[in-house]
Amino acid sequence: MSSVATASETTAKPLSFMETIDPLVSLYRPSEPSNSGSSGGAGHQPRLIIIASWTDAKNVHIAKYVVKYQALYPAAQILLLKSTMNHIMRPSLIGPSMKYAASVVRAAFQAPISSDSPHLLIHMFSNGGSSSIANLYEQYAAMAGPDDDERLPPHVTIFDSCPGVYGIPQSVAFVNVGLSPLQRLIAAPIFYAWAAAGSVLIALGLLPDSLGDWGKAHNGTGNAAEVRRAYIYSPSDALIDYKAVEAHAAEAKSKGFSVALERYEDSAHVAHLRKDEIRYWEVVRRTMEGPEVLAK
């Protein structure tokens, strides 16, 4: 699909303007690609934006970010990567879907890039988005030909409420999402026992530490083409320990990544946009546009 959604279409079917490639992968193609947009100069326009949503995110919530990106960068294609509880619990299912995503990225960058600015913007949310992007690194590298770069094209990354590490309170908060207070109370003993057992199994090496592996991938050699990144996070996030986010950022900086931290003091998990929308999109703009904007 190539038309920008109208307000009525967005209300009825929030993502109806996107082409579904796979249950987890959708693509929006602009009808009239150009070198201009409403944010920054032509050199700062991404060719492709990847939105990796949080686990079981509703289309109406995802659409708020997609539609905003359409307005900010109207010439950009937008690749949406979804996440489900089933895929988080069974991580081996994520890779096959990300093969489709990797094909889209390679197709988008077949033509040479005309400027030094990064032309790929990655915006991931929570551990669901982190899992999608970590698997995208792998699938993109796996399909590289003899003369192809195994790394994603030069890009910038927005980490919204991620990456996290395994913790009992955070794991319980994750499975509690969508439950009523009474249901949470009834299920609490079971959920805490399950989370504690998971912690022990991971410590003993009997269960893979998927969260840890996904976090490591973002600071690994497979992501070496990243130009800069920003973390948007909050101590009030019940699902992601803010100290884990800051530790990940510190490790990234020690490895030579360009890092910016944007700490919200009282916003909930993946709810920073609702807390201060102007501030949020300014972080995106600064990250996309680079040093000359960061210096302002």
C-alpha cells in the first residue's frame, strides 16, 4: 500500500494502509518518494524506518508512531515488526519472520546512498522490539552474499523502554499486563513461583537467557554500523529496570557507540510519548539529525 491513511481509516483499521508481509511484518511504501520532509534537510531524511513494537501492542497504539513518522519523514518507507507473547516465550519462532524483514531492508538499500548521513532509523520498544531487532541482525547477516555487508546499513537507534534483563519482579509485571487487580492477586503465587524458577534455571544454564542475549546483540559486532543511539526510559517503569538500561548504555559507550540518555522521571512502560510528546519527538529528531542538532 502506498497511500497515507486518513483519520477515518486510521480509526476503523489503524494499520490498513500497510502491506502485510508476514503476521509479524508489515510495510508502508510512500506514493511519492522525495528528498524533502518536514523535519530537517534532505540529508537527514531516512530511506527506511523500522518500528519494532512491544509485545502484543495494539494496532491503534502502534499507529500513533507510524502516522507521526509519515508526517516527519514522508519519503520514507516504514517497516513494522510486531511481537507476541507466544514469540517471546518461544524465541525460535522470531527468526523466520525476521527473514522477511531482512529482505525488505536489503531491497530498500540496493540503490547507492548519496550522503554521509544514516538513512535507516530503528525505533524499538521494550523487550518485544529488542527481540525483533536482535533477530533481524542475524537474518540480515545470514542472507548476505559474497560481496554484501553482513551488517545493517548505517543507522540510528531509539531504545524506548529497553533493553531489559531477567528479573523476578519485572517478569511478574510482564505476565500481569492485561489482568485485573483481582486476577493479579489470585495469580501472584503462581507467577512468582514461575519467575523464581526461571531465574534459577537461567543461573544454572538450563534455560537460555534470551533477554540477556538480545541486549548483548545491540552492543555486539553485528550492530557495528550504528551511527548513534538514544535511550528513552524511566525509573517508574515496572517492566524494565532503569538501572539495567543505564548499564547497557554505559557498556555501549565503552565499546565506542555514540550514546544519549533521555530519562523521564515518572512515566510508565512504553508510555513516555504520552507523558511529553514534544520532548519525545525532539529526541528522535536529534538522534536522526546528528551532531549539529545535538550541539544546539
